Amino acid sequence: MEQNQALLIVDVQNDFCPGGTLPVKQGDRVIPVLNQYTEIFFKNKWPIFASRDWHPLKTKHFEELGGPWPVHCVQNTEGAKFYPKLNLPKNTIIISKGMDPYKDSYSAFQAVYEHNTELKKILVNLRITTLFVGGLATDYCVKSTVLDALKYGFKVNLLIDAIKGVNLNPEDSTKAIEAMVKSGAQKMTLAQFLKTIPQ
């Protein structure tokens, strides 16, 4: 395995899982698979990133101000917390997006770490060239993140068994996956990934 790789978990938060204000159908199904990835990446000392929506209460992203979505993932609320069954190691790099009330910010590349350091800058500083991307939702934040990663020159493995979509239209996730693959993402399952790990 390459050493210059990182795991990027997109928006696995309470509000996007069953019981949340904007639930992805079966969104919690991605968690057992993602937990296996985090265990492997942590064991091998490969970086792990987790993005989160971190919206202000008032934002044009929400329906009440003309946006497309119900209120979700408001800063410092229960809904904005990572889903409790998601096992994020202590050294996970948490990046936040959606703080600007005038921007939608779907992509994790619009997220920042402490002191407003952007994801791209962190990855470059760590000499990361390959990303393994899973999380929620396939047809919005995962898609935007993957397309940005490819645009910036990163190789992307799309964790096909660790993503779920909103599917406002029935084919949205399928079309999103097609768009990501067409742009250069490689589809990967956990079984395929395990074969690449030295035993």
C-alpha cells in the first residue's frame, strides 16, 4: 500500500442518519464498513479526516431563507454531532463546512480545520496523493467532494459500499456515481481494499 493516502469520511452526522432532520435512507448502513476502514487506517498510521456540516441557525441553505433543505446540522446541536456508532480515532482531523450563511458548501474541500486551514492545504502539507472517500450523501456532499478532489489532482477511491444517497429523484445516486467515475474516481469495496493490505 502507498503511504501517501488518507481516509476521508464525509458528513456521517446524526441529522443525516435515521431519526435526524434530514435523514438519508439507511444512512447508518455505511457505519460498520467505515469503522473497518478507520481501524485499518489508524493501525497503519495513515491520516483520517472527517468532514461535518456546521451550519449557523440562519443560512440560505435552509428552506426558511429560500434554500432547498430543512434545518440540519446546526453548530453545537445534537444533530450536528457525528453518529455515535461511528468510531473516529482521537487523532481524526475534523474539518467543518457550511459556516458561511451565504454559501451551500457541499464539498469537504470547502471545509476548514483549526485556524481556517483548508483541506487541500492540509493534504498537500501531508503529501497525500490518494483519498479513500465514503460517507453521506452520495448525490450531494460525497459527489462534490470527489469531483473537487479529482479537479485538484488527487487520486480518489470511491468506497462504493460505504456511501448512501438522498435520492430526491430515484436515479440521483446512480447518476452521481457515474459522474464521479467518468471524472476519474475508482470504485472500491472493502473486500477489494483488504486484498491490498499486507497480512
